[in-house]
Amino acid sequence: MKPQEKLQGELAAAMKAGDKVRTSTLRLLLTAVKNERIARGEEVDEAGFLKIVQKAVKQRRESAELYEKGGRSELSAKELDEAKLLAAYLPPQVDEGEVRAAIEELVANEDLAGPQAIGRVMKEMMARFSGSADGSVISRIAREILD
């Protein structure tokens, strides 16, 4: 089943259940998928869908952080709830220990050092952990190891 079809089915179920938060969140995600389909000129594949969901989750988390800094905890909580709903569409996330071990192994095998190696490490790790690790976590760990 294509991601768009799956979303449409889940949106219909959320609407029938009267779940307003889930309905609005799924509508926004479905719109993002449709916009991507139009931009590509073809259906969105699984990898494209994961990128859309990752972007949406990241946006929600950043918004929640900004709302929290602005003293709007109710809006922050709403954004975090939406991020949690969307994160359910991502593969299980790997823990930081596994990411750290993979980066340390790459750095040792390729004899990498210093800040100039960040790009190489990021490219390798993002390909390896596509969808299952956040880029900011990979970047933070890579900087700790390479510095």
C-alpha cells in the first residue's frame, strides 16, 4: 500500500473516531505528501515518505521548543503531541550508544580526524541510519568524537 493511501485510510478512521488532534495532524501530513507528489511528478516512495515525516517531526519539536521559551507551554504540549503522533510513522529509533559505536568504528577504520571529517561522517551515518536516527544526534556525536 502506498503511503498516501495508508494515510487516507487512517485519516478516515480518525475522523470517524472524532479524534481532532489526530485528524488535523494527518491532514497536514497528507497535504505534505500530496505536495511532494506534485513537485516530483510521480508518487512518493517509502524513502520520500520517511523524509517528509522526519521533516514534520523536526518542525514540531523545534516549534515546541520555541513555544516553551516564549512561555506558551500549552502550545508546546500540542506540538509535542503532534510530533509523537507523526513519529509513529518512522522506523524504530536506534539509541545513541549504537550511533556512537558506528561513528567510532568509521573514524577508526577510515583514520578520520578533526572538524573537516564531519561531512564524510555525516554522509555515511545518514545513509546507514536513514530514518532511524535524527541527524542532529548524529552530528552532535560526530563532533564530540572528532574534536
